[in-house]
Amino acid sequence: MSAVAALDRERMAEFVDLLAEKERRVRQNMIARFVPYDWQREHFSKGSEFAQRLLMAGNRTGKTFTGAVENSYHLTGRYPDNWNGRRFDHPILGWAGSDTAETTRDGVQKALFGEPGNPAELGTGTIPRKYIGYISKRHGVDGAISFALIRHVSGQYSKVQFKSYDQGRARWQVAGVDFLWLDEEPDEDIYGEAVTRTMDKGGSLVLTFTPLRGMSAVVKRFIDPDKDAIGQAVTQATWDDAPHLTDVMKKTLWGAIPPHQRDARKKGIPSLGSGQIYPVSEELFVIDPIKIPAHWPRIYGMDVGWNRTAVPWGAWDREADILYIYSEHYMGEAQPPIHASAIKYRGAWIPGMIDPAARGRNQADGNQLLKMYREEGLNLIPADNAVEAGIYEVWTRLSTGRMKVFSSCLNWLKEFRLYHRDEKGKVVKVDDHLMDGTRYLVAGLRNAITEPDPDIIPLGRSGGNWMAR
């Protein structure tokens, strides 16, 4: 072999080694490439305000990875410049767990450290290899970690311990914890201990799971909290919120899921069973936005309140008798002129069916809301608030294909997914403002109109309702 050929071979070997080293470094610092989706950013940001957060998401959306990313930031103290969530200014004690030792190893541990039991894969999770200081193995479970020390930006060490629900409540006692992560839904006793452990140190509790148990006690604490409960927040994510899932992957997953689990596994929606008010699959009525013909009459429903004022708009195809929910207004802690401006922007001529309680409900200087909104130029009629009759009308339309909802009405869909009855059969009055507005709209559909000729009828006339009753 000539000297030139030998040199070329040596250079090629060096080049291959350099590429391998580059790949290794990239794989052992994967968090440096992380760019959050909008729902992940929302989940993180709530940490600055809420002590307990639930990320309730469909399968394969990335919920476990999301929990691991946040754990990595807290354990290392190395937050990205655009981090908008909670920050710890000191090394932390963190706990992470799942339902069994095996699922803890294959879930949260793998997401944080890389493939269990493979030294070459250490550092390919969300915690870069260079920050992993010491690892203690868990006895009796192949590849499982008991605890690990993580180098903190301060020069000291954070500690993360791994636990499993099947160890029992007693193993979740004793210590106060800065950050506690539960991946997969826990029983209420484990959840209660987790809350206590974080309260001792003013820490944070994060849960990430797909709600396969339906409207369980833990899920209800977040979705239907007690009136006096504070510090809880929930974020939801569906397959459509996860761009890494291709259409082929979604189709394959869909075909492999039992029908009764599809909403939970695809959308992170708890299966409400008999408690669900509208047991209708979204595939039957959610559509992409379309252009609404000018001759379709329009109307809106309005549920008013200081904490939340909500308005869904409907357009009615009279010939086919199909109602389209095409827009929404969803805002809290704002005065009537602000809401009225947003409503009139969509068409001052469109009539609205308002919560009849607005006749006597006071807000701002003791003036009646109905009068105030009419003075702002809205054309309003007190709605029929026969709750069960209204629910039946909406359900009938949804189940027979005579009601469609634009996929852009995100708040409407969020409320729809969680709209349910309690154990006594009563409608749970939490986050149901757009659902109420929809009942008003459907009950008053006969009042829907097309846009009038402005040369004949003045649009947005102030001080009253010009519509014929």
C-alpha cells in the first residue's frame, strides 16, 4: 500500500471517528434541540402560578417526554432563556414515579436517562450525560435506578428518586419534596401523599397521563375542583396537537384502539360513561371551517359573568336544517363594553339569546347587565333556560348530524369534552359557559336572521331590540 493510500485511509478513519463522536454528543444532549409545542409551553407556564398541574393528553403526544424535560431543567438548574414556568434557585430533591417498578423504569427513568441497563445509552434522555454525577441501582429490578445525583448549575447536586405506586402509600411518606412527577394516573391515596410531600417545601406536583380510568376521583379534582380548591390547573393535548404524529401513524393507532378508549387515547378526554351529557363522537360533528353563505340566518347565545363571559355563534342552513357553530368569544374579568365590542365585530346586526338571569344580575355600579348590553348596541332577547329541554335539543341535533362545529372553536370543544353530570345526575356547573350559550342559541333558533338591508333597518341600533318577537 502506498504512503498516500495509507494516509487517506487514516484520514477517513479519523473522519468516521469524528462523525461518531459528534453523533454521540448530540444524542447525549438532546434537550438542547428541544422546541416546545404551544400546549407544552402552556403547561410549563402554568407552573409559575399553580402548585399542582395535570397534563391530560392522548397516547404518543409526548406527555412523558414533556414531564422529563421540565424535570431536567429543575434538576440541573439550567433553564432556557425563554423559560416561562417555575424556577428553582437551588439544587432540588425530586421524586418521579409510575404505577409499577417496571413502568417507572421504562417510562420516567428512560425519558430522563436513556435506555435502561445500557451504559452506552446513558445520557440520551433529557438529562445530558455530562450532568449525571452518580447513579444508585434499584435492587430486584433489572436496569432500574433507585436514585441519581445531578450536577446543578450552582456547583452542588440535585437528587432524583424513583418510586412506584405499588410500593404503597407508606413509601411515599417521610420527605418533603421540591418537585414531584407522577407519570400514569395514581390512586387517590398516592395523589394525596404527593400533594402533602410538595406542600411541606412549597414544591410543585406534575401529573402526566392519558385518562383511561374515565372521570376518576383524581381527574375530577382538576376538572371539577371544590369551590375552595386553589392551585390546580389542567392542560390537554390531542393527536392533532402533536405534529410528530403523521397521518399514517394516527390511522394505525386508531385502528388498534378499542372504540370505547378512542377519545381517551386520541384526545386525552376522560371517558365519562353515564355521566357524559352529550355521548356523541366528535368525528360526527367537528368539521374544518367553511365559508358561510350570506343567506344563512345567524344568531348567537350569550352566557354572562365576571369570571367568564362566553358567546357561541351559529349559522343555520334552513334547507338542510343544519346548524353550524362557527365562532366563539371567551373572556373573563372584562367590563360589558369590552365584550360588546368583540360581539359587534362579528356583526352588530346578529341577534343574541342572553342568559335570562342577566335581567337581575348585577355587575359594575349595580346596573342590570341586560340593559347595559342593549345600551352598548347589542340586540338581545332573554333566552329560554329550560335546562333539560335545551340539552335534549342540542343532543338531538348532534346525534342526528344536524349540528356541526368548526374545529377552530377550541374552547367550545374543550367544554364539550368535559360536560358531565355528577353522581346524583345533576349537571356539573364548572366550565360550561359555551355549553349554556349553545343551549340558548338552539332554543332561540327561530329568531335567527340574515343580514338586513341597512337602508331599511339601522344596524346596531342602541337602546333596545329591534327584532320582531
